[in-house]
Amino acid sequence: MKKDMALQNEKFVCECDEGLRSSCKNEKFFKQHSDKNYCVLHYPDFDKLDAFAEAVQRKIDSHNYDFKGVWFPTEFNFQYFDAQVEMDFSYAHFTKETRFSSTKFKNRIDFSHACFAEIVYFNWSEFHLETNFFHAHFVKDAWFFKTEFQKRVDFGQGTFESKTFFHETNFVGEVNFKSARIFDNISFKSATFQDYLSFDGHLSHKQYTKNTFFEFQDTRFRKPELVSFHSMNLSPHWFVDVDSRKLVFININWNFDIEHEIKSLETRGIYYPEKLLRIACQQLATNMEENNQYDEASNFRQIALEMERTEKSDSLRKSFKAFSKKQSYEIDSNKVSKSLPTIFFRLVKDFFLKLFNLLLHYLYRFTSFYGERWNWAFFVLLIILTISTFLYTTSYCVFKDGKQGFDIWEAISYSLRVMALQRPEPFPENSFSKIIVALQRIFAPLQLALLALAIRRKFMR
């Protein structure tokens, strides 16, 4: 007690970190915590509510907005203010819900190293000068709905443990998310970026979890060539409903698990996930190809074509249902007899056209995986040669000189010459051998062309 009285009477220096003491000048000793003497602003506990409220009000009344390192034990409401002076909340610790909504920050404001332990709201706020959230820690949801950053804003090395919403936010100046750790959904839905945007990470560091996903749905990039993602783990479904063809991707580890991508979109409540993922992958493939990242472009094309196959299968099932139930077309009750033949013809035509398209799609997939896998195309070519060679060795193949079947080396030579579209002798005599030669002349050169296409796509465009 005597020690406390002595501290009250002499000039008191708070034992918080030395760099934080600018915010508690002229403050008196309040209490001890962990054998350290603190002022009421920096005292890190909840048993100071009334005294803390008085101290904060004194600072606001004197237009002193230096809250560096302040420990807020209760909700902090700073809404609808027109802040003309610089504000410093660096290293501050907000233990309860914090509201900065509809506030106009007309001077610099610093939230670097601040910790928001509960929900924080910056909805409809305006930041007129540079804003600093460097190394800020958002434990719960952070809301920046319809916020406007007119100058540079820095979220570098920040930690986002819960959902973060930048819905309809307008970023006029540069935006930095370098080395930010994001463990949940960060949504830029309908946001606008008018300048540089940077996401920069380290693939070896745990920046994300399985719950992490970015949402750029309906996001507008005024200068997409200034939007960069560097050394990160990304998923294609994050770029659904946004034009990604000119964005910059460097040293990216992409997730190409199709089932995971579809499930993630369904979890988000996205309609037509296969179609939207196909479009997103087509745009990403264009981006990768234009930047000579051919392996990634190939993977994106494969996913897009797989999604197209799924769409065609679904469409065929619907046509089959309509065909079996005759429910595809409305029938005028007065012209039923005249309409039935037309309806039936349309149903049959629609069904078989879709079936033919799907079969072609499956054939393209089986022969070379859409012209993207040269090793698979080569394997199928070997199968064609092996089967034809084997058939040429059997007695079912009869040739002009009356010979029934070749020995193995003659069969290989004959098969290779047929594949090269030559007319090797002896000519086939019976129908079976003629059919084998004709089929090989059709499918072997086609497969060879698919192999050449796959090799070209791997190494050059």
C-alpha cells in the first residue's frame, strides 16, 4: 500500500514496453500485474472498467488519439466519427467487439500489430490516407463491407483466423497481403481493385489450412496485370466468376483435385459448379499458356474438359428422361395427334446427337486424355500396333499369295507400313484381313497425330 502511494505521488513511468509509452504520458500508476507497474491504459486485465473509460474519454476530449499498445477491456465504439488527426492503435489489444463503422479517417491511421480478439467492424468507413494493418491479428470475423481505401493499405504478415469480408470494398490505392496467414474464408465478393494487389507467401510455411479459401466472385480488377500471386498454394475454384486471364501467377502450387474443387463450390452454395469450374479453368489455362507455363496449362485444360464431360453426361441423362417420359415439349391439347410424331422425332434426334457427342468426348479422353498426355497417347498407339500385329499372325488373315498369317517379325513390319499409310504387299485377300488393314489405316495415323499433338503441347505452343 505504501509503495502504491509512493508511485502515485512521484512521477510515474509505466512499465509497458518502452515503445508504447507515448500513449500514456501523464498517466498515473494504476495497478501491478505480474510484478510490473502499469497505468490504467496498459494494465492487461478486466478489473479497470470505470477508470479505463474515464482515461479514454480524457484522451478523446483532448483530441489525443494515440492508443499505442492500449489494452481495451470492454467494447470499443468509434462509429460515425470524422477523424481529422492521425490515429495510432498499433500494438493495441481489443478484447471485445470493436466498431469503427461509418468513420472517416482523413489522416493516417495505424493498426500495425494490433490484436482484435472479437469481431471488428469497419463497414462503410473511409480511409483517406495510408492505412497500416501490418502484422495485425484478427481472431474473430472482420468486416470491411463497402469500405473505401483511397490510398495504400498494408495487411502484410497479418493473421486472419476467422472469416474476413471485403464485400463491395473499393481499393483505390495499392493493397498488400504479402506473407499474410489466412486460416478461413477471405471474401472479396464484388470488390474493386484499381491499383496494385499483392499476395506473396512461402510454400514451405503453413499460411493456410484446409478451411482456407479466397473468394473473388464478381471482383473487378481495373488493372489485372498488377494483381500478383507469388509462392502460394491456390485452388482453381477460388477464381470462379472472375476473369483471371491477365492475373500474374508465379511459383504457384495448384490443387488439381477435381472432387475437392466441386465439393468446395457446392459447400459455398454455388449453382452449376461444374460449368463455372470449367470456365474458370479455361481462363486459367489461357493465362498459363500465355506465360509459357505449359504443364499448369495442360492440367487446367484437363480439368475443364473433365467438367465438360460431366456436363454432357448430365445433359444426356436429362434427354433420356425426356425421351422415356415424353415430357420435353409442351403439347397443345387441340393438336395432340399432329404433334406427337414431331415431338418423338425431336426427342430421338436430341438424344442420339448428345450420345454421339459424349462418345466422341470419351474416345478423345481414352486415346490421349484430351491430347494432353503424350505417354498415354503413346501407350494407346502401342496397343493398336500390338493388336494389329497379333491379328496378322493368325490364320484368319489371308493374303494374295495364299499365305495365312505372318511370323512375328513380318507382322510387325507389315503393321508399321500400314500405319504409315503405305500399301505393303502381299495385299489382303479375305474380308477379315481387309477390315483389319482398313481399321489400322484409320486409327493408327489418328493416334499418331494425337501423340504428336500431346508432345507439342508439352514442350511448345
